[in-house]
Amino acid sequence: MKKVISLIITAAIMAVSLFTFAGCGAKDGDNGQGDFIVGAIYINSQNDTSGYTYAHHKGLVKAMQDLGLDTTRHLKIVDNVEEDDMAVSNAIDLLAGQGCDIIFGISFGYINAMKEKSEEFSDIVFSHATGYMSNDTNFNNYFGRIYQARYLSGIAAGFKSLALGNNNIGYVSAWGTEYAETCSGINAFALGARSVNPDAVIHVKKISAWGDQEKERQAAEVLIDTYDCCVIGQHCDSAQPQLVAQEKGMFGCGYNSDMTSQAPNAHLTAPIWNWDVYYRYAIETAMNNPASQFVSTVGNYYGGLVEGMVDLTPLSANCEPGTDEAIRLAREAMVTGTWDVFSGSKLVFTVRGGNVEMSIVGDALLDNAGNEIVPAGGPSVDDGVIQGSMNYYLEGVIAE
Amino acid sequence: MIDPIELMTLFLFSIIVYSIPLLYGTVGEIMVEKSGSLNLGVEGTMAVGAVIGYIVGCRADSIVAAMAVAFAMAALVGALFAFLTVTLQANQNVTGLTITTFGVAVYFFIGNALGNKWPQFQDSPGFAEGFSVIRIPFLSDIPVIGKVLFSHNIMVYMAVAIAILCWFYLNRTVPGLRLRAIGENPAAADSLGVKVALNKYIHIMVGSGIMGLGGLYMGLNMGGTFEGSNCWINGYGWIAIALVIFVNWSPAMAVAGTFVFGFFNTLRMYNGALASTFPEVLGWLDDIPAQFFSALPFIITLLVLIIDSLRKNKRSGQPKAIGLNYYREDR
């Protein structure tokens, strides 16, 4: 009899405590500004000092500071999460359990788990970088028009190749036509270079990995040694291509951070991300609206030069005269919306008596097999193509 | 387009540059394994030697200091391994894996802790000078061969010298033969008065030190930059362990064996150039996915293992007592 009584008492205590905690949970989930919690899932370590995760973490911290959120209390991070559905789901459960109101996932492979969990936790906002899935309420994706910044860096490379009298420009890429992200970057860089030097040829060496310092170095060596490239652009994490350019007395455009400090005699400028632009917007929206209205407010985000989501590092002293003026003009054309990269018209830069002149010329956008992508004077290709389905190299690009 | 002879020269040169860390790792691991210990911690040992050797080298502005410290620190990691497996009789496989995790973590710990204070290679002119190409009169001027074989830095020549020395030591000297006896049958060696534990300690430490030099070479070859989540060693330690089997535990064979591995590694980068320069003979190289090149060395190792186990009268160089701890009182 005693056993039965104690069992009932125990059960009663458990039931009461369960309800109490559930009650607490509901209170915590309240979208008051005071206890707004941001969650983030990173592919690498939050302590990185360069690279992709570093750029996101820096942006997130800056955005939260701008919004007056204390990152020690209001930011919960799960890092070193592999692109594995189970690992991502666990990370999301952990963050949801810590009362997060919005969860950012920064790597492409998180896509399926984030989609599923967004249905399970309808009161949490899920925001996925580089992805293509979304719903109408609490799950969106975000990325930026990095191709615009790459076009500008291509201009710097074009000026350099013109000055050196060498039309061979190299490009170390993580991947080639397999991903629209790398493919559109290469094409934009090529268009930028050829806007200054119409005879420039972009030799692309892909390393078939998102990050591999040694392969990045070797690829840059091959481009300079065997293809005689004088400028090396890159879409890969490390500064190795810039270091190689410096060792061999050549030049280069980095990526993700200002690599002038690593290669002071070689680096021209680098396209960079300002992730804080989106993070500030997203967090502010989530703080002031219920999760179900997040997507109807923010939508799927694709910011460019206008929003400041992408940009260029300050031009180094290695750049040729005229570069800054040409870049300023091209930037203005994109920011004002008069022109965009993948359209049926091209920017043409000419230098006359030290002055840079820009003209917009109707000219068909051709791939490197001569097929017409956009007729002369035609409109820009769809954002969907740039983000998702661009799988051809443009005129002047050679895969090596 | 580039001159075919020049292209072949560059290709062969690149193979050597990128094979050398493997040679250090493999020869070091052979020294360890010949004493009967299987050390799976090559990756971590190389990482520790690399990062500490590099930083001291920058501070002292000297490649000799860098090499000495890389060797010493890696040997210290080896001493840790020896203490755990020889003295405390811990499982060698588990200890080796622990050393890898530990060593790579030390690398990131130091790199992240230094942050912006991470020393730049170009700020240490003496150090950089020490790692630059040494031209050998006459030899370096021979066409093709001069560039491929005789236009390297000191650490490349040293790697080959160490490999040959180790081969000589293991096959032609009394202490070397004693060491091999320990690896084959420690009890028998012990009964002949060979100091098993002492010998194991010494050779595990020396082998680990050699690995550390390989790590330093990798770091210097990368220009000494610390990149957040990407370690210099990048899996080379694991390839070195596979190579030990591939070259049948012979340091002399290791010289050739590492170049076979390096060949495929470099082919992956040069395939486009080779295909367009020799379209009739090598045009097919363009169609092979990069992933296949990365997998090839391991496929070859698998084949070697299979062939090796099928052979009847085998003269395997694998020490009989490898992986087994020797406990004197068990005799």
C-alpha cells in the first residue's frame, strides 16, 4: 500500500513540475525585446580568424551589437556542425531548447533539416544562407549579389593585364559549372576584366573542394607557370593564390577578406560580404513581428551593392591608375539600377589622356561556345538563373 | 601554348615539391613501426612540430632553429606516445588516435590564441632565405633534370638524405638490426640483452621528430599563413601511414613510393595543361573527375594490401610484433 501511495505522490509531483516548466517555457518564448534569443549553426568554429564562418560570425555579432543585443546572453551558437541532416536537426533542437526566436544556418547542406524543423517549430524563424527552399511563414533563405562585387574586382584585374600587356588572367575556383555560385562569380569576373581589356582570357582552374590550402596553392602555381597568367582571381577560402602571385611577382584579387596584409606586393582588391546588413534586417524584423509573418515581411533576401550586402575592399597601391574611377562608374551604374552584369549590354572602359570614360554598349551575352544567352540590348537574366541554374561559362572563359 | 618540355619539367618539379612532406612522414613512421609500435598519431605529431617550429623559426629568424624545434617538439609528442604505450602499456591504436586529435588541436589552439600576432613568413628574411632554393653549381644548370632534381630548398635534399640514412641504419648497422629484432620479437631480443623499452623510446622519439620536420616543411611551403579551420597537414599524416604499407617498411623504397603518390596528387592539377599540350596521347586526362585522382593513392594501397596478402612466399617488411605491447613479466 505504501508503495502505491508513494508512486502516486511521485507521479503527482512530476506532473506538477512538468506543467510548471511548460508554463515557464511559454513565458520565455514571448517575443519581448528583453529576452530575444538569436541562434546560429556554423559549419566551422566560431573562433575562426578568417574564412566563411568567420565572416558570418563577425556579421552576426556586429548586427546584434548595433541592435543593442548582448551577444553573451542573446546569442546561442552550435558550431562545427557537419552537413548531415541528423547533426543539423540535433543542433536545431538544442537551440530551440535554449529559447531561440530566430535560427540562422549558414551552410548549404543544412537545407533539408531546416525545412523540416521549420514545420515542427512554427514559432521560431528559420533563415538559411545560400539555400533555395522557403515557406510562406517562418522559413526563408538569404544570399547576396556577390557577382556584382566580382565584376568590380575584374575591372581591377583588367587594368592590370592591360598595363602588363598580358591577356592571360587566372582564376582559382572551388568548383566550376557545378554550382551557379562559383559559375556566376567566374563569369562576372571575366566580364569585368574584359570591359577594360576586351582581349583578356580567363583561365579557370577548379580544385573540387570548398577549402584546401594546398590545392589552392598548386592551382595558382599551375596558372602562373603554365598559362602565363599575370593576375589571379579566386573563389576559395585561403590566401594561398595571393601568396603564390606575390612569390612569382604577379598580382591577384582575393576573396572574403582584404588579403593585402598577406600579399602586400600582389593583392589588388577583394570582393567581400557584409553579412551584418542582412542579419540586422532579419533580427530587427523578427523582434518586431511574430514568426509567422517573417517571410511575408523579409521574403527571400538577395541583397547586392545597393544594400551594401556585398562590397569591395579598398584598392591597394598595386592597382593601376584609373582603376578606382572605372570601379566608381561601374558601381554607380549598378547601384542606380541603370545596368546589371548579366544583361544584353556591356560596359566599356577607355582611358583617354588619363581620363577614364565609360560607355554602355548593346552587345549579346554569349557563352564560350558562342551560344546566345541574352540578345543585344536584352534584359538581365533572372535572379533564379544567377542563383540556381547558371551552368555555362561566358565568352573569354576557358576551363583548364 | 607552353613548350611541352617546359611543361613536363614543371610537372615533375611540382611532384617533388608536394611529395616531400610524405617522405618525412613515411620515413618517420617506418622508424617507429620498426620498433614494434604502430603510431597512428602522425597527423598530430606533424602539426605540433610544424606550428611550434614555425613560430620559433620566425622569432629566431633562422631555419636551423625552426628545424631543431620542430624536431624536438615532435619528438616530445613521440615521448608522450612512448610513455603511454611502452611504460603504461596503453593500447597503441587508441593512443595514436588521441595523439592526432591532441596535436591538431594544439595547432589550432596556438594559431587562434596568437590571432593577429601570428608571425608572417616575409617578416623574417633570414628564415625565408634559409628556405629558398639552393642552386648547385653545374648540376642545377642541366636542362630539365637541373630544375626537377637540383633546384630545391635545403629541406627537400634533407628528406632524401634522411631516408637513405635510415635505410642504411636499419639494414647495415648493429643498433638498426637490434631495433628490427625488437620489432619482430621483443622477448627474444630482450633475452639477448637488448634494452627493449629504451630502444623503443629512442626510436619512437626520433621517428616522431622526423615527422615534425615534414610538418614544418608543409607549413613553410604554404607560406606560413594560419587559416582559421584549415590545418597545414591536411591529411598527409594519414597518407603517410598508408604509404608505410605501400613501400613495405623500407625507407629507400619510400623515396620512390612517395613520388608515386605525389604523381597522382599533382596530376590532378596538371591534367588540363597536359591534356591540351599532348591532345593525342593525354587528351583523356581532361575527362577524369578530380575526385578519382584523390582516391587513386588509396585504391593503390588497397590493391597492394590485397596482392601482399595473396602472395605465397611473402617477404613482408611488416614487423611481426607491431601493435603489440611488450610486457617483460609476461615472458
